Amino acid sequence: MTSHPAPSFENPDLPQLQAIKAHLDLVLLALEALTGLGSDEMLAVAEKLGLEEILSDRITLWRLRQASPLRKGKGRKKLDVDEARAMTLISCTLASQQQFAIRNAVAQLEKCTALKRPPYREPILGDYLDRFNTLYQERMAEEEQAKPDAIQRLALKLLIDLLFYSSQIGSRRLWVALFERSQ
């Protein structure tokens, strides 16, 4: 097994770091779309995990999420390793807390796939896809706007990712996925 060197976080404009910031934001966007979670729940989890030093208030959370290169007003805050780790832990803790909703949505997706039905016809998936599309269109920069089919594929991929991130080793899985994006 070959080991890869850890990515350097020295240059905030590296494409690899931009991909990490974007993925963390998209994971939280998918959680918001599926469960209706907001900044209050994210901050409560940060406090529960003892991460108040890194994520103390709504403004800090907003700035961290604005670090995503996909966002309107992108680049307002650089994301360091500790902040990326904190966002990973928060995302996975929230996913774990919402595991029932995630599993239910994934089960509906499996059913739709098996029956060759469009996912938007299932109530939970339809609502999720609508909210995800709305949030994505509202928050992402114009030049990054994708076609509805591409946004739907992204939303469904993130839903499946959330299932893995909601497991007991979810934060490890997400952290590894982030590092793979940095290679």
C-alpha cells in the first residue's frame, strides 16, 4: 500500500483545497435540504463537540461556508486544516443524528431505481430534490450554475454519501474523501 503525502494547505488557491471547501459545503447543503437543519443545529453540535473556539457564532459559520469556491461571494474566508476538520466532525455528527431520515430517503431511492421510476415522484425524495435545487440555485455563483439534471445527480450522490457519513466511522470516511480530492 502506497502512502500519499498529506496535502499542503499553504496556498488557499490550490484547486485541491478549493475542491475540499466545496465538498464540505455541499455535504452541509444536502443535510439542510433533506432535514431542514440550519445554523442553530450546526452551532449546537459545534458546542457539543467542544469546537466553539473554531465555530463560535453564525458569522463564523457563514464565513467558513462562504470559503466554498462554488458560492456567491466566494473566498471571503480561508479554510485551515482545523476548520476543515471541525466542519467534517460537525457534518458527520449531524448526519448521524439524522440517520433515520437519510436511510429512509436512500431506501426510497433504491426502490425508485429498482422500479425504474423517477426519484422526484417519491414524496421524500421529491421534497429533498426541490429543496436542494432551490438552495443550490440561491447560494451558488452564476458561473457555477448547473443544469437541473446535473443538480439532481449531485443531490442524489450526496444523499448516498450522507448515508456513509452517518455511520460510526463517518467522519473518517469524509476526511479520507476530502484528502482523496486533494490528490
